[in-house]
Amino acid sequence: MTTGSYLKQVREQYETYPYPDRNPEDEKRRLLYTWQDNLAQINHYCHQGKNAFKGSLRIFVAGGGTGDAVIFLAEQLRNADAEVVYLDISRSSMEIAQKRAEMRRLNNITWIHGSLLEIPALDLGEFDYISCTGVLHHLQDPEDGLNKLRSVLAPGGVLGIMVYGRYGRTGIYQIQDLMRIVNRNAPGMPESLANTKAMLACLPPSHRWKETGGFAHDAPDAELYDFFLHSQDRAYTVPELYDWIQKKCKLHMQLSRLDFGRLPYTPECYIKDPALLQIVKALPLAEQQAVAELIAGNIDRHCFYATQSGGTAASLDELDNVPFFFLGFESIKGRELSEHMRQNPGQQLLIKDPRTTITLVLAPGKYSEQLLRYLDGERSLREIFRLARKDMPSGGAGVTDDQLLEDFRPIFNLFNLAEGMLLRHKSVSRFPGIAELQSSAIQSSPLSDQRKP
């Protein structure tokens, strides 16, 4: 397939079936977030917790589709000195994204109809953050696409990328192969889609797609076509990503599965046999993650940040950093956890991840009760340690910061693996949550019908 015919087919698909299926009216009731585009998360993993995103910023959403990422980023940066540039090959998709932005009165977006492959000719300038979700794996040459993105990445900039995971999409690829046979003589996209719907309705319970709880034949047309009839689709394993992103491109990569965080990439999430776990944990990190992916078998998307250098994540060793609960865990109160520990000394705490079926098991340490009492998302580690000592016998005399830090580290690591706790420097204000952003949008735009006279 030549580049010209490839682009023609992909453009035709997304003009006919804009993806993902979105209704601009839904902006009245909710703000969708895109996993790696949360500023609090970017700050933690890529800017040592010290970026408030208040200066002049340029953001690029490459392959913006119907607008999830561009709307979420523009909403977070509504009151900042920021330009968010949207690019997509489908005019139909762009028009839906524009209507969503109009609903919110977002005026910080620049709209460009075009292909990621045309970046060299577009004279876009450089960007501090580039979001590219679900695009590179649909290119004939994903490496070329990534290189084009890197060509407009500013020094110190960050790439937020999502590509498909091979093992988790096994059932999808079985259906893709099936429909290539069935649709060999189908005259066009509507007929191919009709055949696919009929075939999905016939699948037995034993099919991998049914076993993994895949959506049904009556899902939106755009979803069905993108999953099962896309003309260009590939996926990656963890080793393939490391070979591409770190070895070949010399970029540092931080993996995080959509809605689950880094937890699914950790062997201890699955392996409970101590001797076996010891063998696996002795492996390099990339191989540990590869083992976890093979055990899990259901990682269908790899989300990751790519930066020019490692060591950019906020560190617990910086005591002026502020720990805070994040993305679904915000309702957890440190003081309530502390009180539970006080009433149930020595007991493990079972904390259900509000986004998944995973239960986090928190084993109290020697000073956990005192530390959690002052964990409120506003106090720095240094301040938490100071107040915690006051609750200890003799004012915590002889208890060092290092001892308190080592006691707090397992707590942080447990929540952080699920992206449930992050850090920001005390000089950076708290980032508003999803509900706050939506509430603010309602105040500044015609999102609520109640505001009509």
C-alpha cells in the first residue's frame, strides 16, 4: 500500500466514522479526562513536581480526533498563557471537536486540518508538551511519525503517547482477520460494517473477545469500525517499546496503563510465591514489566511519557514536596486512615481502587498513624514530619527525617503504583480535579441549561 492510498483510506474512515463517538451536548454534564494529559501527572513524572504551568506554554495534540485530549488540556489551561494546537486528518472529527470547544467557550485552541505526516511543511514551531493518543500505531511507519513529533518538541519537552498492546488485543485481531475474509468482496464501508455487526452477534462465549468483556455488536459504528475494520493497525509488546523508545530513540519511558497506573506492569501484582517473585525481581525493570505483561494478558493499551532524560519524576527525598491523593483517590482522607489505624492497631487496611476491581493492601508502619494524620494534600513532607513528631512520646526526640521517610515510602509507593498519589513541590499550587474543572467551566460557559433566561 502506498502512502497516498494509505492516507486516503484512513482519511475516508474518519470522515465517515469520526472517532471516538462524541456528542457535543454531553459537555454540559461531564468533562472527559485523557489518561496521560493531566497536568498534575505530567508535573509529577516529567518536571520533578516543580512546573505550575503558569508561564507561556505551547501544547500540541497530534491526531486529536473528536477532541477528548484537546478539550481536557484546553480546559485545564483555560486561565493560563497557553496555546493548544489541534491537528487531525479528518475534517468531520475536527468539526465535532470544535463544537465541543464552542460549548465550553474555550478560545485557546488553534485548529489545523492535516496529517501528522505533514508536520515538516506546517511550520508549527516547538511545543512544551505533545499529546499523541492512538495515532502512531495507525501509521505505515510509526517510527517516522514519532520522529516528526520529536522535530517539534521543545528542549525539555514531554511526549505523552498511547499505542496498542499486542497481547490484550488478541481477540480484536482474531476478529480483524476474520472480517478480512468475510468482507473480501464487500462493496464499501457500510456493507463491511453491517457484516461485522452480524458476525459479532454470532460469536460464541468461548471467543477471546467475549471472554474479555468486549463491547457488543450494537456499539457505536465509529467504535466498531476502528476496532475491527481499520486499514492500518499494529500493536506492541513491552520489549518492543523499550527497543523502539529507549534503545533506538534514546528517550526515557514511563509506562502507565489506562485507569490502572503502573500496577499492571509490576510482577508482585500477580506473583505471590516468594521464591518465584525473588527470581523475577532480580531482572532488569524492562524484563520485569515484560513478565508482568505476559502474565496479565490483558494490557491492550500502553500509555507512557517519553522525555529526553530520566530522573525527571518528583522524589520523596525532596522534603519540600507535597504528597496528595489523585485521580479517583481524592476522597480518601489521611486523617480517616490514621484514625482507623488508631482504632485497629496492627491491622492491614484494605483500600479498593475506585476505578478498578483492585484492592490495595496497606500495612501500617511504626509511624504511619502519625504521618497519615497530617497528610492533607497541602502540607509538605517536611511539615508532615514536624507535626507527626509532636504526636509522639517526648515530641519524637531522636526520630529522624530519614526514619519517617522510610516509614512513609511504602505508603506512597503503594498508592503511586496505581497513580493514586503524586507529588508536587510546595511552590506549586494544588491542581484542580476533574469535578472542579467542570464546575468552573459551567460558570464561564453556556454548559448548564439552568442559566437560560
